[in-house]
Amino acid sequence: MPELPEVETIARGLSKRVTGDVIESVWLGQKKEPLKSPASEIAAVLEQTRIATVRRMGKHIVFDLEHVNVGRTVPSAKSRRSKRNQRSTITQDKAQWIVHLGMTGHLQVCEPAIEIAKHTHAILKLASGRELRFVDSRRFGRLSVASSGDFDATGIEPLEVDLDRFIALFRGRKTPIKSALLNQKLLRGVGNIYADESLFRAGIRPRRRASSVTRERLGKLFLSVREVLTEAIALGGSSVSDYVNADGEEGFFQLQHRVYGRESDPCLVCKTPIKRIVIAGRSSHYCPKCQK
DNA sequence: ACTATTTCCTGGATGC
DNA sequence: TGCATCCAGGAAATAG
């Protein structure tokens, strides 16, 4: 289940492998769920572009693209003015491909000879001869394009927000603090694992109403979120279920989990058994003694 | 404007 | 072994 640290790790790995390569052609599968726009539109935006950068925004992977204009010349500003009626044929020179991995999404860079995995929804043929494939068994992942290159995810980056703005996010919210942490319109990138781990380190019960958490505790949470995400990125993310990075390597932050997936196990601080409850349909883990 | 609930999806685990 | 059932959960859609 890729959250911010996993997506960051994947984006960094992909950046090393495909930056500068050119997308020559695109095949998209028949399943419509993973596509946020019609397949023809997505293909048209991606084809004949150079991958300028690969980066993460929240849980999204953003490919910044530049059109390469093979086999045609971009009209000069002068001729553009003189042929206004052809304006619609002029292609934007910047675009973006936005990938959300959902629960089980993978991006693989491989040779064309490699067997096409079940649940492959997109294949981008690259000028280097390799292919960039999107595989997602559960189809919770999403592919979209921003033809003008102005994609902006909702919410604030948790590793960039300052303390005051962080505290303001929770003001007056009756929802459980855990739900607020998971709300991508507030903070972007925190998912179930890192919400639980951050709340444990801050000593806050996941069900506590966001508005009832003191400023002081929110300050602690602010630091915990940063700490947990930073440590997780350094360890390449958490490999639960089948997560691997762009090079097929596992992360190691799952070894640092203090509450997630540890139901009934002793709290590492006080030995009280870790509790598991369900909040908004998600399993939530906490220590009933250390978290208030 | 908020908040809570439901829905989408498949593979792996579990139970009988 | 087979078959049914449950569960994982991000985010959009829906309801209140």
C-alpha cells in the first residue's frame, strides 16, 4: 500500500531510470477503471514526449513531459499570428502524466521481451528500447494527464508545511484525528500505516476528535509525522504485502513499526497489548496506555 | 461546509 | 483439496 515514503522511493528510482527517455508510443488496456480520461486522450498527450522529470506529489507520481515534435516544425510566433485559424493544431510543449498507484499499482521498466504481467493496463514504448508498464491487479490506481502541465494535488506536503499551518489544519474538526491525518485535502501523502505510527509517537489516540487535541500535542504530532516519514524514506518505505521499489527491492521501515500490524503484541514502551480498532473502515492500531 | 458511509477491486488467508 | 467467505484500504461517490 504505497504511501508517501513508498511513492517517494519509487519516484526517485524511476527518475534515475527514465529521465531523458522519450515516450514513442502508448498502449492502454480495455479496463476503464484505471483511466481518468479516455485512452485516446491519454495516449495523445504522452506520445512523442521526453520525460523531463519524475517526482512525487502526495501519493501521486508526476512525470513532467516535453514534446519532442518529431517530423513537424512548430510554427514561428509570426506564422502563428498570421494563421490564427490553425491555432487548435498547435501542440502544447509541456504536459504531465500523473500516476496514482492505489493499493497494488506498480510501474516497471523492462525489456519488451519480458512477459506481460496479468493486470497490465498501460505500456509505454521508450526510445531507449525499454518499456514502462503500469500493472495493477486491484485497479484502485489511476492514470491521468494534464495536457498543460499544471497538475496540482490537493492538500499540503507534510514535509514542507510549517507548524502554524499544520495546527490550523485540525482546528474545529470533529472528525477523529486519524481521519484528519488520512484526509488528502488537508495533508497529502499520509496513509494508514504512517498515520498510526505518527499518532503513537505523539501519544494521541486515533479516535480522539481532532479539535480536542491540544496545541502542545499537535506540536508533537507535527514532529512525529515528519520523523516517521523521513525515517521511512531513508529506509526505502515499508514492505507490507508485496511492495517493492522501482528496482524490485524491498523497503525496511516495516521493521520499525511500533503499532501498525502489531495487534495484541506488547507495546515496545510499556508492554501493554496493542489494540486494534476500526475507524472509517480502516484498521487502526494504538497503545491504550501510551496514547490518550 | 463537514462528516460518515458505501463502493469499487482481486488475491491471499482462513474455515469447514 | 475444494469452495465460500472475509479482509486489506485510497479515494470518489453518496447520503445525511
